[in-house]
Amino acid sequence: MDFLRITIQTLALAGAGSTAFWQLQTHNSNFIPHSASDSIFHSLAYLQTKPNKNPATHDLCARKVPLEKIKPQLLKQPEEGKPLQPFCAGIWSGWGEFRCNFNLEQEEPTQSTAINT
């Protein structure tokens, strides 16, 4: 009976901890839904990368960051996308890259998406 009680407590604490972590990480973020008629879904770059018209995620994560929190060297080259690089690196590193590669491996296993190579 102790095993069942400990398991239930552990699951409850893990769920509460996960929810709290998500709230702390996204409290400044706004998720804005996109309609399928948005111009981004009709751009040449989008159509070239999605030739089979597979479904896509239609939302946008917007986060306001005060200018004093941005490193000055990143603001010197905005046309090259320097301010976005740390944001993208934070998303597509670690678990984000692992999950993306895992999904690709499930859909089309190739040498470039192989996880265990």
C-alpha cells in the first residue's frame, strides 16, 4: 500500500512541478493563433519547404523583451537576424532538436535524421 501512495504522490508532485515550470517559462509569452489564409502560408519559402502541403502549426509565440536586456552587439546587425539567433538557439537546442529529429525519424528515416548513428 505504501508503494501505491508514494507513486500517487510522486505523480501529483511531478504534474504540479511541470505545470509550475511551464507557467514560469511562458509567463511573458503570448501565443497568437494564425489563420490558414495568413500570407506566410502562401509565401514562396513556405511552399518550397512544404511541397506536399503537410499540416503545420498555426501559432506564433510573441515575447516582449526590454531593449536593455538585449546585448548591444546583437543590435548592430538586425538585418542579418542577429537579435533572433539567441532566441532560436534556445528553442532548437537540446530537447527541441531531439524531439524534431525524433519526429522526422518516425516519418522518414534517413541518414541525416537518424538518431542512433
